[in-house]
Amino acid sequence: MKILVSCLEASANLHLKEILTHLDGVEICGIFDKRFGAALYDSKEFSAMGFVEILPLIFKAKRALKQMVELAKTCDKVLLIDSPAFNLPLAKAIKEANLKCEIIYYILPQVWAWKPKRVAKVERYCDTLASILPFDSKFYHRSQYVGHPLLDEIDIQKNSYKKNSIISFMPGSRRSEISRLMPLYKEVAKNINGKKLLVIPPFLANNIAEYYGDVSEFEIIYDTKEALIKSDFAFICSGTATLEAALIGVPFVLCYKAKAIDIWLARKLVKLKYAGLANIIFDFMGKEPLHDELIQEDANAQNLIKSYNNYNENKFIKAAKELREYLKHGSAKSVADMILR
């Protein structure tokens, strides 16, 4: 069996890795991390953040889309993972080319946040809808909940709490995120005691000085899960790591800074009370928010230190259990079964 894969995000590639462990003998082609095989494009080539940064990638994306449709002609199935700005036009182009390969969309567009009209497009152009959030079914008519990918990857949950004065700092994985948060993190690190871990994505290991500047205040660590397990507390840029921390049971605060125009557009377009996925899930569960969210001007050293001094470790341990019960199980095996059936 040959599968066309469209996997543009770093976190999506982590989830793809788990799926591939259940797909022996299957050939993949398309866009993904090149460590998985001969890709048409490495997913890193499409890394961008915010409305403005995406603009230069438009022409490359248009060229890639045409090439992906040609590849689809040789494939049995198509696996689209997240990234609706690229994957929805790709699904449409494949259908309009009258290709017969089944299109599986995994990690559905977050229509509960914005662009609800995408539901109609997803259900028109995709054959199988693999949902990773139980509440997706409130918006999609034929989504199938397959579990959550982080439960494939996180097998440790804190059941007790013993302070060891280790704090993790996670400024994100994109240059723009890092450049905005590192000065703030360095200021905070100078004003709290304990060991400070700076979590750096492995693919930036050779560019630390370029991306992060002077990091002598920190101990470098490349594994997010390892850092969270060791830590009493974490300062986290919004993203997958916020849900990882919640599932492990590590107290944290979400810190986020972006270009003013991106924040303005997001506030106009996104219809959510919270930015962090753990808080969004808790809101759908009818529960109070789990963690603080400090965004733009609120993300300052004084507020970050205040969140650190006031966290409730028992609240996070309890939340980890509730989240796991709500999400039930991992998703990799279920998605692999969808592909193989």
C-alpha cells in the first residue's frame, strides 16, 4: 500500500511517527519530516507563525499542491494531518481530479474556534474524519473520535508532588516565538531560585546562540516530556506543550507574545474564551480554567513570577486524571486501522 501524507507541523510529525509504528510495509510519500523517508518536501520548509509570516510561503504551497495531486495518482490512500490552510485545498484538488484514493483527515480543523464554514468543506472533500477531541462531534456530522495522540506519547502521570526547585522554560520552536519570549524568560529566571531548564527543539541544537542568545542562566534540555517530568513548574509558549504539561500534572502558565496585527486579527476572528488547549478542553467539560494565560502586555516578568508563586500543585494532579479520563486513550492504532482497512 502507498499513502500520500501531508504533515506540515513539527507536532504533527510526532503523531505521524506513532502511526507509522503500526504500518509495517506501507510506503509513504509527500510532505513530512525527512527522517521518515524520501519526502517531496521536508515539513520544516513550511514552518511559519502568524498571518504575516505565512505570506512568503504561498507560492511554494501552490507549487507543492500541484505536485501532491500528481503524487496522489500513484497512491492508494491520502492521510492529511492538521494544517487546514494547505490540506483542505489539497483535498479539494484531489477530488476535482477525480482520483479514487480515500482521503483521511486526521486532527480536524478547529472549527469550534473559528471558520465554522470549514465543516462543509471537510465533509465534502474528505472521506474519513478522524477526530482527536470528543467535542468535535458537536460540530462535525460524521467525525469519528479516535483518541488523542498525546496519550500515545505520554505514559507518565504525577500522582504526588515533591518540590525539587526545577523550573522549565519553553519559548516555542519558531524564531519569532523565541525572540519575543527569551528576553522575558531571562528576566524571570534571574528573579526565581532553583535550577532552570531551557527546552530547545532538537532541530535547533546547532543554532542555540543564533536563536536564543546567551543561555548561561539555563541548563539545556531537548526533550519536552523529560523536562516536564523533572519540573515543579513550567513557563510555556502556547502550543502542544501546554496539554502535555496538563496530562503529566505539571503546574504551568501559558505565555504568549506575537505581532500586534496577529493578535488583533486573532481577537477579531477567534471565538474562544481561552488560548490554551487544556483550558479550552476544560471549558467544554464545563469546568473552571486550569492555568493562567498571560498574553501580550500581560506577559511580563511580574505576572509570570506571580503565577509561579501562586500555583496549586494538587489542582494540576487532579486535572491530569480528569483529562486522561475524558480523552480515554491514544489515537495512533485507531488511525493506522483506518488506513489499513
